[in-house]
Amino acid sequence: MRVLLIFCLFLPLFSACQNTSIQVVPQPLRVVEGEGVFQLLSSSRIYYPESRPDWQLAARAFADVAQSGAGFSLPVTPYQSSVVVNDEQSIYFLPDTTIASEEGYVLEVRQRSVAIRARSAAGAFYAVQTLRQLFPPELNSLQPQRRDNWTATCCTITDAPRFGYRGLHLDVGRHFFPVSYIKRYIDLLAFHKANTFHWHLTDDQGWRIEIKKHPKLTKIASCRTETIVGHNSDQPTRFDGKRYCGYYTQEEVKEVVEYARQRFVTVVPEIEMPGHALAALSAYPELGCTGGPYQAATRWGVFEDVFCAGNEQTFRFVDEVLSEVCALFPGPYIHIGGDECPKTRWKTCPKCQARMQAEGLKDEHELQSYFIRRAETMLARHGKKLIGWDEILEGGLAPSATVMSWRGTEGGIAAARAHHDVIMTPTSHCYFDYYQSNDAETEPLAIGGYLPLEKVYAYEPLPDVLQPDEQKYILGVQANVWTEYIRTPDYLEYMLWPRMCAMSEVQWSAKSRRDWPGFSRRLEAHLARLDALQVNYAKSIYDVKGSFSAGALQLNTSAAGADIRYTTDGGEPEPQSMPYFAPIVLNSSATVKAAAFREGKKLSKTFVVQYQAHKANGKLYVLSGQPDKFKGTSEFALTDGVTGSLKNWKNWVGLVNRDFDPLIDLGRQESFEKVTTHFLVNTGSWIYPPRRIEVQVSADGKQFTTVAVQNIDTSNLAGNRIEEMVVQTPGAKGRYVRVIASTFGVIPAGMPGENNGAWLFLDEIIIE
Ligand code: ACM
Ligand code: ZN
């Protein structure tokens, strides 16, 4: 025993030391395992207090799970003033005012009964979400599963959420998701103890909610003529030529709101203003500064045509829309957007300028603030509070606004310091439209970025620069799913899960209860539940990641305790392949393939890296200026033997409007015949070819001789492509080699990013 204990202290990841039978996501506050098991029977009953009808929702929630997964029709029975918890293999719901947390609960699983105590029905509902995780994962199935018995380990779980606002957002403006799917989305977020669904209902590409007073919003603004194909930055731009439409009727909205209520989820609708309004303007062009005509956008981005802030008609429209919206959504908040509103049109619009004069507004930011304050006043008449993205801080914050901090945490910090409520949702940790794997070649197309599971998990929503009395304004955390590239429910689930599992611990679990290795193990048990629910989750947690450093390949995986096996002959890795223990030193060009395994089962996709051996492999180099943002995977990025790819930029090193001039120390005098490099051309992303490449050599690192110069034809700027440059250097010899790739310079007029400095991307300096 002593030996095992010591072993556990040193190896906290070792599975025998973990509580293996109780694996709940999000991690509860306290779990005490008991003796024996509780068996759920087809004759089990569920008792709830008759005096608290909302508790029936929690009781029914468990009955529905038992019906769906086990095929048991458990009676849900009200009791009058009290009930004796003792027998029948039954489940008892018991209001308990001694529980401090409004959404907290105590779940006691005994051999002959389950008792759920909570202060509110919401707490009882969260106890059910925990209880369903104590049974075999198949209990969560969408169709009844055959099993001899359905047992849960006896335990006492005491739990309460860390944050009161636990949100998940969905953009239905870019792509529309039907009510049937919205319901499943709400089921899944409630299963993870989130309590707010932020429904982003309007955008440049589509208006998705029926407004009776303005029927053209559904007749015209709910459609776009076609949709861009591929990434927004691809050149040339292509469209699918297919009309795309969709909206929710007010009856459907009510159905969703009621469905959410029954799962203790509040719906926060978002109606975007004054920007992201092109679809609305396509129906009511008189509300724009120029009067149009306008068309709902067919590509992604930020558009200059926005609501005119000088025209009283705009405010009448906003008021009428918000009045109908307020009547449909019983929750306290209405989100009015406020993000990404260019001021271009306002600057030249006589009405907007006249408004600024009349109101004494010193610039267009103050005009935006004026717009938001008027919306706030309209909402207040209906007893609603305004939420906006953090741009609503610019030009002065509306007096009672809640700020959603997305461009980072600075907006949230500033708002909390000004004693405004804040919801944290920074892109860095909360944007699930970003890639979750850095193996972008095999991932579905995403907007960009890189937000792996570990990074979501590591998010700490309370900035330590805030004092405790300021931190209390941070109501909670939200994950956002923007759907430019996410066209279908399967695609959406792939982007969302399991990152939302990690987010649920950020939202719910006590800070002291969060630990990545523990989560990574619990998640494996939890994925079996998501399998039962037929969720199309991503398996990126198990990805093998690799990087070269000093000429050796390091591999790792985030799946706690998994083995990595690899091959260097191009064969698929198998459970019997070479185990990975230490960085792999490669002496010749090779294809390395690796995968994560547990107990002989392959957990991950195959990681593949092509290694090209050459004279500069693993050699250090210096640049006269550090790379801008794109730094490659290590300080050996340009000599690691790995070239870049089109979709995945992790192996490229990028500089803006500066020459690349790596000076490589080969360690001794070497002869070489050619230098090869690649550059990326993607003018949609401001990436341009170099104008010339020069190779210099030196024996001492001081005196350099130019051995070759090659000019590059930069007339072809089309497409998204990689070009190879081979510079012949017959008879060249030196210990030091400097390669100078000169910048394209300023982006020409008429091109995306015109007048800015062009990027130059190189991947490798191959010396042979
Ligand atoms: C946002 O992502 N534009 C709020
Ligand atoms: Zn205007």
C-alpha cells in the first residue's frame, strides 16, 4: 500500500490512482465514492415535489434519458409535503434551502435509492446531467440499448457552478440551421451545464427572424443570390451560383425559447446594428446612407454599407424590430451586436454629419455610441438589458450595457473597471470556428487560427490585473461558433466537440478542480457518451504533433498515457511499430509516420512528415529582423528539413515588407551546387513573391562573396500557390551562407490590402 501511494504521488497520471468509475464532465466540486452500486430498473420511479411544478422538468429530464437510452418508461410521480427516501430503486427530488448555490446540488447515489437535493429546479436539472454520466455511456443513446443491468457507482457529489453566465453562441446568419437542429444544440449545451444560448440571428449574408411589421426582412433579406466557394481569401474568387435562404417564423422562435426554458437555458437573441446590416439594407435600402441598391453579401467579411445613423427612419425601424424581439424572448438580455462597423459611409453622409452636429458628437465613434444608447433606451422600455460586442466601448459606453469581450480581454477589463457587467469570449480561447488541429491539410476548411483543446481548457476568465471587487463584474464565459465555413450540422459538431467539453469546465468547474491530465482522461469516458448521442466530435485530442529541433524530430500527443508508435519507411504505424521515447535523429531523407495508441488500439489519425536531408539541416541561422507573427514551428524553421504547404502555414516563416536574409552557419567549410527555397503566393492574404534571390558565402562570417543572383518574374500574382526557386551555385564553398530574398514591397492599387507592405513567406533553405 505504501509503495502504491508513493507511486501515485510521483505519477499522478497513472490510471490506477484515478477514480476510474466516476468520470464526469464538467468536473464537479466534490466527489466521494461509496460502496456498491445503484441499479436502475424498469420498475424504478421518479418522485418530485408537487408544490414545485418546475421540478417536474428536472424529473422528466431523467425520465427522458432512461426512456431514450434504456427503453424504460419510468413514472414521474408528484409527492405532497414530504417523501420517504428509502426503497424501490427509485429517484427522489428534494428541495433543500440549505444549499447555498442557486444552481448547485447534492447528488447521493445509494444502493437502493438516488436522492437529488437542490435549492432550485435548475440545480436539480444539473444533478440529472451528472447522474446520467454515472451509468454506462449507452444510457445516453438516442435509441434504447439492450443491457443486462444499468448500474451507477454509489457516491455523494456536491456541486455548484463557478460562473452564473455559461454561454454558447451560434451564427445562423452565414449558414442557417433548422429548428430541429437548434433543439439538439440546446440539448447538448444543457448536458454540459451551460445555461445561455446566444442566437446570432442577423448578419450581412442573411436576416433569419420573422418581423411582422417589416415583412421584406423575410421575403428579401433572408436570401442571398449565391455563396463564395472555398476560403474568402482564395484568388480568384468563385461562387456557387445557388440561391441560399432561411429564416425562423415567430412561432418557431417561440418553440425554441420554450424548448430552451425546459432545459434551464436562456436564449439571448442578437440583432446586429449598426454594422453587419447588408441583408436588412437589401430589403429596406432607405435605411442606408447612400440609399442603395444593396444586396445581401455573398462572401465573408466586413462591409462598408451600414445603417444610417442620421436618418430617424432607421431608429423607427430598430425600435419596431426590437419591440417584436423583446416580446418573443423572455430573458433579461437582448444583444445588439455593435461590432465591426466601418465609419466610411457616415463620414460622407449629410444626414449622419448633421446628426453629429446637432448632438455635439465629436467623431463617428461617438455617433456609434449615440446609436447604441438609443437602442439601450428602446430596450429599457421593454424591461430588457443591452449586450454588445466590445466595440461598444468606443465613443463611450451606454450607461447600463453588458460588454462581450471578443477582440481580447482588454475590452472586458476596461468595462469591469468601469463597473459594467462583462462576458468573456476572447478569440484566443473561445472561437470554435478556428482550426483545432495544426494538421490543417486533413481538417475541414476553417476561417484560420489555431485553438486546440488544451488551449480552451487553459483559459482563465478572471484577469489577474483586476481587483476582486472588479472581477465580480465578469459574469461568465461564452464560446462562439461563426459559420462562414460551417455549412452543416455534422461540420458544426466537429468544430464544437470536444472543445465545448473543455469550455464547460472553464464555465462550471472550480478553478482548483481543473487539471488537464485529469480532464484528458475523463474526456475519454465522456466521448463514449458523445458516441451514444451520435455527436460528430473531432478526435484532435489524440493528434500526434511533431517539430524538429537541432536536427531531431520530437513527437507528442495530448492524450494522457497514450503511446506513440512510428515508422520511417513510409509504412502505416501499427501497435508493434517502433515506440517513441526520445527525439528521432534522421540521417537521410525520410517519411516519418506516427500515431497514438492505447492498449493496441489506434487513437489518432496518422501524423505524416516528409523530412528532406540537406547540408543545412539542423543548422542555426540568424535573421537581421525577427519574423512577424509567422515564425515556423521552431528556431530551426528554415533548416528543419520540412517544407510548407498551402493550407497549413505552420512551417512558413513570414516577414512584412522586409528582406529575408538568413545567415546560416554550416559549422565547417562546405561545397554546394545549388540552393533551393519555396515561396507562397496568396495575394488575397497579402502574401507576395520576392523580387530577387541572392546567395552569398563566407569563410569567416565577415567577408561575403556573392555567388549567384536570380531575378524573379513577379508578373503572375494569381492563385494560391507555392513556387520553387532553384539557384545554381556551381563550385560555391563556404562555412557561412547568406540567402537574401528581397521583398515585393508595397501591395499594388486594386489588390486586397493595397498600399500596405506585402508579406514574404519562405519555408526552408535547402543547400545541396
Ligand atoms: C465578432 O466576432 N465579430 C464579434
Ligand atoms: Zn448616414
